[in-house]
Amino acid sequence: MKNCRKIKNKLVDFYYKELAEEDTADVAAHIKNCPVCAIELKVISSVLEKISIIKRPKLPGSLYPLIKAGLEKRISSLAFKIWRAPFAVSFGLLIILSVFSNNQNISPVRKIEVCDELLVSIALRECCKNNVKTESLNLNILSDDVFLDENIRGL
Amino acid sequence: MIDKKDEDGLLVEGLRAGEESAFRLLVEKYQTRAFSVAFGYIKDVEGAKDVVQESFIRIYEKIKSFKGDSKFYTWYYRILVNLCMDAMRKGKRTAAFSIFMVGESRNKEYNLNIRESEKEEPEKKYAAKVLSKKIENGLDQLSVREKQVFELKHYQGFRIREVADIMEIKEGTVRTLLHRAVHKLKKFLKDGGL
Ligand SMILES: [Zn+2]
């Protein structure tokens, strides 16, 4: 038939009842007189009806509480990451600084340990006398610049 | 009265402004459809729930990038389908499980549906099981676009015009893809003697 192609294009819409009233009437009239299109409609109906026998599961309840909990977890983990960032940066800087300090030997704490004021003064006197650097002495002296300065000045 | 499009627009604006109630309303409006879509891909109740949950979290996170030049559901649907594809790629799909199979699985709700409809005639249960298996295999054989069109039209009940909008294709293309899908499914059903 002349209109078959046009009608076939409308069969899915016809099955799903999506055609306008006028188009529905046209298709209905056509398939009454056209066995080819009638068979095509039968095929569409039969396949879709068979498939409709099986229903998909329905969502058992609202997912909102789960979604909200998941979102809060995500946000708190992100906040933790943000909070951790400066901490990680500071920690990294400390490591870099300590390595750098070690290389440059600018640590405020010398590798000398002060145990006894008298011992220090003796040690420093010996150093001055023999022109020996304090660092080379085998003494555990813990001090800072100020303390050393004061002792050196006091000699 | 607010139409559907404006309603989504208002909810999106609310969500952008950080209103929790807007987010809750969007979830409640679309979660059933989203679950049906996800189930079509994942074929597992818990897996589908996980994907839907993640999809709405993404919506919350990405809402500022939604430009509003398409419908909210179109935008959301793409995010959802991408997540379904990812989940399938990651092998989250339980190979041994089938959407239409009746048996021990995590799909308690689905099994209940089947049992309710068939407990009066147990002999039909076997026939339904065979048919279900054929349909499942048939749906898996459709191309990605045929399957998407079929899902949106048949399982989610969108009008052809809406399917075209969601997939950003012409209505004629939707009809062609549906037609092709039906004929492929017919072949599978026929090959199975059904
Ligand atoms: Zn005809």
C-alpha cells in the first residue's frame, strides 16, 4: 500500500497511545485494510506484552537517608583532607628545614653538652690554650649560643 | 500551578543555594526512576542502590556546573548512565545473578514480586523463568543506544518526545531505534520458541 511506510513509522506511537486523535484514527483505519501493517503491529504488541510480564523490582524505600549519610561522610573526609593539608605542608617544611640546617650546620643546638659549669670552663680554657675548636672535644655539652657566649666571655 | 520544568528549575536553584530541602525533594522525585535505570544495567538491587546513591552525591557536588541549558533530568540521566557503565566495567555486576532469575540472591524485593505473582500457579513459574532468561539475553544483545531508548520508553514510561530530549536525538531516531530493538527482541523470543 502507498501509505505503509508512513503508517509503520507511527506504529510504535500507536501501541504506546501517543498519537493524536486524528493520527490514531488513520492508523486504525489503515491496519483494518492492510494485512502487512496489521502483522507489524501484532509483532510489536506481542513482543512488548511478553516483556511487560516481567516487572522490575521497585525501590524498597527512600534512599535519601543513605544519600545524606554518604554525602556527610564525603564532606567530612574532604574537610579532614583540607585540615590535614597545612599540617602536611608544615611537616614537610620542618623536614626540609632540618635537612637544610644539618647541611648548613646552623642548628641552634650545638653538638656539645653542658653538664657542669666548671667542666665547661675547663674545657673552653683548654680549647683556647691549645687553639682547639670546641666541637672537636669529646665532651657532651648541651648549650645554646647565649650560654656559650657567656662562658666564653667569662673566661 | 508550577509545571514540571519550572519545578525542577526551582529545586536546582534551591540546591545551588545550599537548601537541603531542595536536594531531598530532587532525590525523592527521581530516585525511583533512577533505580529502575540502574537496575537495568547492574541487575542487582544493592548494586543499583549504590549507583543511585553515588549519582545523587555527584549531583550535589556538581550542581554548580549544571548550566541549565538542558533539562535537569537529561543532565542527571547522563551522570547516572555513566556511573552504571563504570560500575559494570569495574565488574560490580554479579555475573551469576540475573535480573529475571528466581533464586537466592540479594534481590529479595524482586523475588517477592515474582513469588507473589506466581505462587498460585507454580507451573507458570518455570515458563516465566525461561521467558525471563530469553528477555534478559535479548536486552543484553541490543546496542547501547537501542537499550537506552528501550529502557526510557518501555521501563520508565517516557513519551517518545521526552526520550528524544533526554538522549538529544530526533524523535524519528527514537522510533527507528525502538523498532530495531523490538525486532531484535522478537528474534530472541522466537529463537527460544516463545
Ligand atoms: Zn500497510
